[in-house]
Amino acid sequence: MPCRVRGAMDELARMLARCHHRAGGAAPLIDLELAYRPDPEYETRLAGAHERVRDYIAPVRPVLVLRWRSATAAQRRAFFDEVPDGTPARGWLRRRRHTTRIIGMEVEIAP
């Protein structure tokens, strides 16, 4: 799991650098939090695992939560253009969190 978190953080840093380069302005500032959410597929994964490793399967999944501290509207649009699932920047609701996968890691992007 540490490798997955590190890979996602590296890719987020590259995405933020590209959106800063494309949109200009001051560098965007974010807060990034590692959270653990209940895993809805826990029982399925537990049932399919070998008995020796069942004690090591966590009932939670790691999630990175990204919150904007400061960024221009153009930088946010450029960032959402970088999001792998192709979520349109203009159609995104400001009051809802957007969840995507970056390098296999779930990332929640708060408005």
C-alpha cells in the first residue's frame, strides 16, 4: 500500500504542475489527507483469500482526499482536464466531491 500511495502522490504532483504551467498564476495550493473508508468488497475479498492471509486483509481502503487551499478557476479547469476518467470541468458540481482513481489509488477531490 505505501507504494500505491506514493505513486498517486507523485502523479498528483505532476498533474498540479501541468495545470499550473497551462493556466499560469501562482502555484496552486492543496491539502492532501490520507483517509480510510470502509471497504464494501471486504467480505468478498475475505472469502476468496487463503486462510493464512485472511488476518492481513483490512476492512478499509485507503483514500486520498484533495482539498483546494488556493487555485484559480483556470487552474481547476486544467486540473480536471487531467483527471483520468475524463470528467468535464464545466459539468462538475461544486457542492459534491468527485472521486477518481489515480495510479490505482482512490482520490476524492473536494470542491
